[in-house]
Amino acid sequence: MKGTAMDIPDDHPRARSLEIREKLEEGYKSGLVTEMGLIAHGRGEAFDYLIDEKTIKESVYAIKVASKILNDSQNPVISVNGNTAALVPKVISDFTNETGINVEVNLFHRTEDRVRKIIKFLKEHGAGKVLGRNPGKRIPDLSHKRALVTKEGIYEADTVVVPLEDGDRTEKLIEMGKKVISIDLNPRSRTAQESSVTIVDNVVRAMPKLFEFYKEEPDVDIDEFDNEKNLEQIEAKIRRNKFGKD
Amino acid sequence: MKGTAMDIPDDHPRARSLEIREKLEEGYKSGLVTEMGLIAHGRGEAFDYLIDEKTIKESVYAIKVASKILNDSQNPVISVNGNTAALVPKVISDFTNETGINVEVNLFHRTEDRVRKIIKFLKEHGAGKVLGRNPGKRIPDLSHKRALVTKEGIYEADTVVVPLEDGDRTEKLIEMGKKVISIDLNPRSRTAQESSVTIVDNVVRAMPKLFEFYKEEPDVDIDEFDNEKNLEQIEAKIRRNKFGKD
């Protein structure tokens, strides 16, 4: 038997973070998440320390702007990978069901089996339609199966939400003329730097807030938002902060 | 087939980091490394960004002090877990063979199968004697099987090298009156804060340097070394630095 988060002593000081990790390990065991996904999650955990595992005010602002952009979009799509599905399946399902915004499974390490399992997992959490099963299009100039997208979904979308994303793909989506809203804990990642709006936050906190703000239609001036400046403020905050409490 | 680092495009900007990750994934596939170990590695990757993936001068100093302490110890032991074995099997093997310093497998998520596999893996890389197979002692006041140690090795050691360690265990080893030399990329971790000497560096860079300095017997004054101060300088450096280049 391999070790799991279940083995963690009850008195461990990082119980909340370990609960999240446990969801991911379950996702791994059911074949939604890859080994790479586990490692990527660990990287996210470290960056989450740096912002004290809270949704900082710069990220609340970014989430408001993102929700406004989603409201203004004609054909927005939420791109979902294994980690996102494992961590926030219910929010993703409610989001698409209640708003009609398409959800599409897109994987860095695409296998048809994994796509099928992720769609099944989301449907078990209530999702109606989930795209990604039969991608007929490719993101131009992007190698590997991560380029495979559906025409109805990501290919024709004007705005794509990309939680926990690979940097290359964000760049290509921007080159296609789309707006990209990313959720990424590393403010210096290529995804963070390339996105139209970067939400530097844990997906388990950011996604429910994005859904909530979307429904509230917040009164925020998109044109005033400067992603680069917002990221710089986040970096400055992290540098002033103590980091890594455990 | 689950995704592996082998799927990574050649032109990926983080090739070196991905090579290291690949070793860990191989270790995972051969049963040396747990899912928790993969996540922990990811966390380490993020902290490694923060020091530009280099052995900073504060860590060179800590490695020199550590090697001097090892030289002065009567019964030093290197504690090895799955991640360490997967990442630096050859250095660990050469270290114990050439110096006679004991190596002992000690696992947070101990299973006898995994202990056996790790010992076998180290022996395949040339290691002679590796302890840990039949632990007859416990580290006092520490729950779970991670407390299991051999009398000859960690239990009676005056100095223990703990790469990639759990915070609780370091604390208990110190309470037992031992010197603890840790290798930990997070300068704020409990392990880092509790250790006698903390080497804030990637184990793939730090372990070969520790071996090299040990053989050179560097002329360094142990009494001048202040671990807390060294860690503060590292933190200050990280805060001044840009972080996360990818």
C-alpha cells in the first residue's frame, strides 16, 4: 500500500492543506490526475504559502474583473484538466449548469481514457454537458495532444478560463485573439504573465468566488484593470511577507 | 498510460527541472516514492525557483559547516527516504562506501516492501551496507511508523543527516540530543527551523557538495555558525529576489 494523506497524524499543523491534497490523491487513484499533476499541485502548495493561503485583495479584484469579462463574453468556455476536476467538481458543474457557460476537458497529457473519466466524474457531480470528448480542431502551432479542442468550445470561444494551466497553451490562445482568464498561484509563471486576467489564488478558493461574482455581475471597470500592475503588486506583497509558515 | 515527463516537449524552458522530476517519476513507478513524495517534490520545485535553482553562498557555508560536523562526529548517519534514494542513489552509495558513514532508510509512510525496494535500489547503485530493514528501536514520543529506527544507526547516532524531512521527526531527534543536518528548500519549514544546520538547497546539488566537502575537511569554525542567522539571510535574499522564473 502506498502512503496516502489518510496516514497523516490528526494533530498535524497543516490539516487544511492536507484535506485539499487528499482530494487530489483520490483523483489520482481514480485516474483523473497524473503523476505530473501531483507534482504540479505540490508546487502550487508552496506558492500558496507565500500568500498565506488566503485570497488576497489583488486577487479579489482580478476575480471581479474576470467575472465581468465572462458576463460580457459571447462564447466563454471553462477549460478543465484533471487537477481542476478533482479539486472543484461541484463548483464547475454548478457553474456550467446555472450559467450555460461551456466546460471543456483539455489535458496536457491527453489520453482518451482520462478524458472519459474526467467527464464521468464531473457528471457524477451534476454537470450536464461537458465538451472535450471528440475534439475536431487544434490550437495552431502547439505540439502534442494538449492542442486538441472542440470547435463548439475552446476553438470558437472568445474567452477561456484556464485554471492550473500550461504556459505554452495560454500564449497560443492569446495569439488566437481570445481573452484568457487564468488561475495560477505563481505570479511569475508564463501563464500568469501572458494572461488577460491572472487570478493568483488557489483554485479551491478562486473558482467558487468567480462563480459567485459572476452571478452578482459586479460593477467594475474592466478598462481600469492592468494585469501586469496587479501582478507586480502581488509580487511586492509576497516579498514583504514572511513565506512558508510550516 | 499516465503522463510522464517523457511527454514533455523538447523545447520546454524548464528542461533541467524536468529531468530531475523524471528521476522521481521513475522512482514512483518502481515503488520507491509515494504520491505524497511526488507532491512534496513539487513543493520543493517552487522553493527552488525562489533561490534561482542554484546553491546560494549561504548554503555553501551551511554545507561546509555540516561536513565539518560530520567529520567530528563519532557515529553519524545519513537518513534516506524514497525521494532521496530516487534522486541521488549514486552519491548516497559512494558516500557510505567511501566514508563508512551509515545510511539508514527511514520513511514517513513506512511499508516493509518500500524499505526493501529502496535498499535494493541503493545496492544496485553500489551501496554496501544499508540499515533500516529491521528497526529494533523507536524515536520517543513520535507517532506512526516513521519513528522506527535501528539501534546501530539513527538511534545511537550523534549526528543525523536528514534530506527532505518531516518536521516532527527533526524536533524529536534534537530532543534526543543529536545534531541534525537537514537539506530543505523551504527556509521556514519546521525542519529548517529546528535543525542544527539547515542546508537550503536542492538535494541533487547539496548531497554531492556535502560529500565533496567532507572529503576535503574544510577549515571552518563551527562555533561561528549561527543557523538562525543564516536562515534569516536566505529569507532576506529570497525577498529581494525575483521569484519563479517560469
